[in-house]
Amino acid sequence: MTGAQIDETMVKAQETERYDVPAEPLRLSGPVTRPAPGTLPLRGDLAHIALATRYLVQNYVKPLIQEVGPGGAVLRLHPTAGAEPVTHLPGASQVELLDQVGSWAWVCRGPDGPTGFVPLAELASTQ
């Protein structure tokens, strides 16, 4: 996983085999409209592997499946408690873990979003 390393003792996750690495070469083929924040799992440095044929970034990640804790979680645009909420994730729902930024996880519901940050503490733990 690119970016900060995921602390495997803090999050119970398993790599998903749903997404294959594209066989064809990745290339720029013209202008691409940047999606609205909180929609697709796409940042300037990192994107979901399922977006590799549509968006060119430095790194792609195959997500890890993670379960939201029993209390649910608020998906936010940025990794801060006061950031704008994107949506509420119900307890025990599955998300795809893409990266860790400090004590926050960058997650999505799938390659079509929504996407945002939740505190790692609000994801189900291995305890």
C-alpha cells in the first residue's frame, strides 16, 4: 500500500481480489474532468486501482476490505473532525480502505464512491 503504512494491529482488513491490475499500458489520452470532492477515490497522488484506465496518477492501490464499527462513522472530505461530512456509514457496513493519514483512514464504498476520511478508531478493530 502506498502512502503511510497501515498498522495491521489496529485495523482488521483483507485485500480484495475484486480488482485486477489493467493489462494494457496506462497513458494520457486527452483532458479529463476532475470529479467533485468526495465522489471518486482519486487524489493527486493516489487512486483506486479500478480507476487506472480512466485517471493517471503516481500510484494506484488495491483496497483492503474493512468493516465500520458498530456505532457507524461519518465520512468526511478531509482528515479532521470539523471537515465537511460526505455521508454517514452505518455500523457493520463494508468500506474499502485505501490509505492511512495519521489517525485517519481514507476509504470509499467502491470505485464509484463516495470517498472520504474516517477516524481509524471508528473502524472495527482486531481486539
